[in-house]
Amino acid sequence: MPQILTANRLVLGEVVYWNADRGWVTRLDDAQLLSDAEAEAALKGAAEWVQKREVVAPYLFDARLQNGIPVPSAVREAIRAAGPTVRPDLGKQAG
Amino acid sequence: MYRYDEFDARLVRERAEQFRGQVARRLSGELTEDEFKPLRLMNGLYLQLHSYMLRIAIPYGTLSAPQLRKLAFIGRNYDRGYGHFTTRQNLQLHWVKLPDVPDVLLELAQVEMHCMQTSGNNVRNLTADPFAGAAAGEIEDPRILCEIVRQWSTLHPEFSFLPRKFKICVIASEHDRAALLIHDIAIHAVKNEAGEIGYRVYVGGGLGRTPYLALEAGSFVPKRDILAFLEAVMRVYNEAGRRDNIWKARVKILVHQIGIEEMRRRIAKEFAEIKTSGTLELPPEEVERIAAYFAPSDFATLPEECPEFEAAKQGNREFAAWVKTNVHPHKMPGYAIATISLKPIGQTPGDCSSDQMDGLAAIMDAFGQAEIRVTHEQNLVLPHMRTSELFALWQKLVPLDLATANHGLITDIIACPGLDYCDLANARSIPIAQEIAKRFADPERQHDLGELKIKISGCINACGHHHVGHIGILGVDRKGLENYQILLGGSGAEDASLGQILGPGFDREGIVDAVENVIGTYKTLRRDGERFLDTYRRVGAQPFKEQLYAH
């Protein structure tokens, strides 16, 4: 299954995703779906961004493309991408 | 309440400045994340699902009005205008920014607060009976010992790197309103036959992956020896507790591995050695000095009966309903203890907005309340209200959405932040609590069911105390989807017990129906006056299983 590389920004703690063309992006819709080989390389490359103090705690999660939009396999990542389901006024979902 | 002396004040100020330096070194790259993480955790700063989360210590759950105002200010200016009161009687801010945290710590220091020991493998912020100093029949104010232990354990060099976190709770009443026996050390003030006050000390309680109730380690520890006894327990644990496996590192595992008899023997040996040196004997004058901070309020002499209060109840059904559930007897005639529910139907249990905090601080001023208490059930308590002023209090609580009449009822649900916020969670807790509350919102239905404690955790770490819920709900991950197990028969009160898993779990769509099914079985089986827990203990799990898994 394809994967997405994610992390949190060091300063704000904000959730971000990796896109090889655009760097770290804030919206899941803009995240790049990676093959196994790409994912492994991207995760290794994330160490450099950690070193540069851009992000912390990078990891990969499973996702698939649905209607052209990345959809995570786990509820956890869907919530992380949007914000608390009990506070639609907070998090990325709030716009 | 306790007021900082110059040493306390300097300590928290210096700590804030120290953390400012650590944050600066992290942002400049001088510290790596691996180096910085334990430093931020020592100051209560976690990286959660969406952002950084700051956990603020509220020692033994007591806040003054200026402290509450400061929390409101911090919530409004450094977070998103609210905070979340936890089962550890603390407050969590879920949206702080790393560079702001040193400023937040300095703001807290101005009102004698901090975030130390709200994380990490040390003695955590102590918890206590939220009715301390107000409950009838109390032996002494448990916060006196809490404060002594707080001073003893703060930055204690020997106990700053324990095998795992360590939680201590103190109560001094027969009624347990603090979930005493689920703590690593549980202290119950008691009197001996000579009328002297001492402490019954239990060791090895805790929930999580391996839940245990604490076992008695000392039946009567004299007051002067309590720190020596606690130090003895800590030394045994620090030496013998496992450090190779995070899941087996709590003192509960040690106690249940070697047995309580062997634990008692080891504690006695350490205790004898400490006693020989005599250095940890509590000087009575120091106890008195600290006790003076918790001296009983200047209570007026009031009649037991209060005609205007009775008239207000007669004239207002909603007020009467609130009194029935949220007002409790006080030790002094003419006074009452008022529980302020943070469980409005459909809202997040334990959440309190900055506006509500400011409103409550104004209420405290208006009614001369020096303190407000945070409960492990995620509610607040005004401990010393005049009965004659309860109606006026209630009228002020209504517009703040803080007058929900549900304390102890089915909608007064404990829920951890769960997968909506928490990095460790496997499933959401809050929406389940909200949906159960909506399903059972009808006041008549709630009162008909009587005392019923539902506690929900979003993972096995059990911050929502699901093991000690009359009905406990544990959220788990099932192939990436949320799934919920039901436990029945737990209690965190003086009749403490651990609930048992009923059977296979339910998905997100089925869990509320499943709870309703369990309630239906109780209604069918209950005898007159039986609480849910009483019925369960009489009939066992089988009838509930049969109904729940009939199809």
C-alpha cells in the first residue's frame, strides 16, 4: 500500500506532510503518495529536515488515492489531518 | 490555601527561565530533539496529535480566583480560549506553541503555579479529596500532608529518575472521592484507639495495561514518620522496580510480583534504616506551620435550616434538581458543598473555556470563596458555600452553561481526550461520551437510573479510568478502525473494584446502543434502591452478557 511521510513542525507542533516537489505541506490533500522504495528514501531524507530543525518526529503511514485525494487507512491520521472531530472550529478543518 | 515562601517563588521563576534557555538552545540547534524531549517533558510539555500540549499542575486540585483568572488569561492569549481539566486534577492546554511556553511558565509563576512533575518518571502532582476541609467526618485536611509531600518530593534528587511515573493520593474521610486505591501510594488518614491521627498507607495501585488496586503496606504510620515511610517505599521501588520494560516498571508490578508480605518486609527494613538516622522525622512545628495555611475558613454561626433556600427549591424545579444532584452536606450548619458540572449535555467532559473560568473567578469573589477545587471526575467544586446563597450561585452558573444538574448520574461521564487530541490514543473517547449523554439526556431518565458512573478511555493507558467505572469503555484499534470494549462492575470509590470485560467489542456505530442495552438489563433486574453497581455485584456478568450478545 502507498505511504505518506508526515511530521510535526518544531516550532508550532503543526502537522505537515512531505511532497517531493513542494517540500513540507500543511494539507493532506497536497501530500505525496509514496511507493515502498520512495517512502523509505523519504523517511531517510527527513532526518536532514530534523537536523535543520524544520520538523520533528517524522514517520510513514498507509494511505490510498480516492477520487484523486489521499485518504489515510487509519482513523488516527484522518483526525490528525483535520483536527478534533469534536471541535470543527479548531485545527486544519477550521481553514 | 498554601502560599509560596521565597524559596518556592524563586524555584518556579528560575525554572521558567531555565526552560527559556533550553527552548532557545533547541531552536538554535544546540540541543537535538532527543536531548530536548526529556527537558520539555520535565516541564509538562508534550507533542500531541495536532500540536504541543502543556500540562499545568494544580496541586491537590486547589485553585484560587487569581489562579483561575490566570489560567483563563493563558488559555485566551497562548492557546485557543479553553483548557481541559483531567482525571489527575490538572489542566491541559492543547494548542501551545513552543516559543511561547517559557512565557506561559512565567505567567504561571506569578500566581504560584508551574508544570513541574506533570510528566516524567518522578513523583507526580499529588491528588486529594476535592471536599477537603469541608466534608463532615473528615479526620484532618488531607492537603496538609499533600503539601508536605509536595515539598519533600519536588525535585527530590533521589526520586527524579524512577523506573516509571509515581502517583500519590491522600484522603481523610471514609468516603473516597479521589479514587484512592488506583494510586502508586494511597494514603488514608485514620485515628488509632488512642485518638491519634496517623496514616494507613497502601502501595501498588494503578490502572493501565495491568490494573491493580493498592494493597495495605502500613496500617497506622504515625504522623511524624510518614515521610520516612514514604521514602522507604520509594527506595524499595527505586532499587527493585524494573527499568527494562516500560509496561512492567510501575510499582504495582513489583508489589504483585514479590507479594505484599515481601514488600512490607523490604519497606520495614528501609524504614528502620531511615529511622536510625532520624533525619526524616516531621517536626510538629513544621506540620503546624503548613497546617495553618489550610486552617478552617472563618465560618459564621448559622442555623441548620434555611427558609429562603427551601423556598427557592419550591419555586424553581430546575434549581431543585441541581440541588438534588450537585449540592452536598457540609460539616458546618448553614453551609454546603457545590459541585459545578463540566459535563453539559453534548459537550466535552472537563473542558472549560477562558470565559467560563473568568466567570467562575468572579463568582468566587462574589460569594467570598477563596478556593475552587478540581475533581478527578473532571468537575469543579466550591467547597464552602452558604446554603442561603446557593440559589444566587445557581443563577450565576446558568448563563455560563455551568449549571448542569447531573453530578453522579449517567451523563456525568469521565472521558480522556482520546484520539481527538492524544498521540497515544487508539480511539476517540469524547464523542462516545457526548452521544451517551445525549441519549440519556432526559433528566427523569437520569434520576431514575440513579448513581451510575461511566468512564471512557481511548487506549489501554486508562487516563479515563475505565477499569473503575460502573460501566467502563475502552477504545482500541482494530485494523485501523475504532472499536470499544465494555467493562462492568468497577468502582473508584470506597467500595473500590476493577471492572471485568464483558465480551467482544463494538464498533463506533454500535457502542452507544450496547451501553443502552446494558442499562436496559439493569432496569429489568434491579431491586428497590439498588444502584447499577449493586445489581451487577448481585447478579454477576452473565445476565448482561446474555442480553448484549443475544443476536
